[in-house]
Amino acid sequence: MALDAVHNYNQKVIEYSHSAGNESYRRKLAEQYKGWGIEVDFTQIMVTTGGSEAIQFGLMSCLDEGDEVIVPEPLYANYMGFACAAGAVVKAVTATIESGFALPPVSEFEKLITPKTKAIIICNPGNPTGYLYSKAELEALADIVKRHNLYLFADEVYKEFCYDGAQFTSILQLPGLEDNAVVVDSVSKRYSMCGVRIGAFITRNKELMGTALKFAQARLSPPSLGQVVAEAALDTEKAILMP
């Protein structure tokens, strides 16, 4: 179905889309999220060139030179690269193999928090560990975030990779994080379409979305044909996970 959308593309010019992405795609993506029990409006979704650009825009929007971010490790190496590009300092809190790479104790996060700390970044389920954070673990993180007024970034591109009856919880489902939560998503893993380069930056924080949109406008638009393919993929019955 996704390839049919490209074969049937009848526009004479492959033009720029809106910098935030095609409204039709964002509306359908919001409906998909509602199907997962996550209430978001299409205006709270910005289409990006892969999940990587969503991370980059988010960090550039939230951080100033010298600000600090806390990330559980082992971690996806690009978090460090994008944080450094934003002039930020990455502080790692170690998740151990003995605990199955569960969320480190809240006390370990508290030890790293300073006046310069601005955000915590997690990947859920984790890359490279595969660990799925429980709702209780996410609520513990939410408590830290609210008490210290931090941003909580959650890379949720692997949300379908939950097995043995385990249930995924998005940080967008946690109350009280309307101004703090930032979700990164992508079609790369869900539909086995890494090369399509379509991701999403999702937040209910209007000011943050407005700032991120300025970065989006500077790069003009996400891939036009990629959005056509991604929108068509939403009509498939289920995710087509990578092998």
C-alpha cells in the first residue's frame, strides 16, 4: 500500500510541504495515537526528517551552552552527539546488567542534578538494551521532572517491540507533564522504512513547539515523498516490524 502511494503520485511538481509536515499526515498520525490511548492534537505533532532530527530540534530548542542532560546508559550514541551539538554536557547514570538494565534508582538521578540540569533523555523500549520501562518507573521519572522543572525526552520509536504480554506506557499518558514531555517517534522500525526518513516531534508545550518549528522552517520541509509513503503506511492493519 505504501509503495502504491508513490506509484500513484500524480503531482507534476514534488513541492515543499509545510515545515511542520503535511496536515493530512499529522491528522492521521494523531488518530493513530488516540488508538493507542494517547490524546494528542495534530498541531502538537511536527514531522521531521527521521527521529534523529526530532531529537536534534528538541535539544536545540531546550538547551543553552553549558546546560546539562542526564541519560541512562548504555545509550544510543547519537544522543551524545546531538547534545554536544547543542553545546550541552551529557551526564550518564548507569543501568546495570544485574538489574536487567532497569531504571537506575531515583537517588542516582538526584545526585547528578544541578542548577544547569535541563533535561532527562530515555529510550523506551531501550536501544541498545531492549529494556521496557514500567509505568511505575516512568512515574518515578515524572516526579523528578516535575520537582526540578526539567524536560523529559522519550525516544519511543520501538514502542511495538514489547513481548510476553508486556504493556507499553508513553510519557504522554502521564498526568502533569504537559509542559515537560517530548516524544520522538519514527516510521523506521514500525514499518521497516528506515530510508524513508520520516519521524515526529511531539509535545503539548506550545512554546517549545513554536521554537522547534523555527528550526524546521530553516530546513524548509521534511521529505515530501516520504510523507506520502508514511501516510499510506498508517492504513495498514498493523506494524510491519523489522526482522
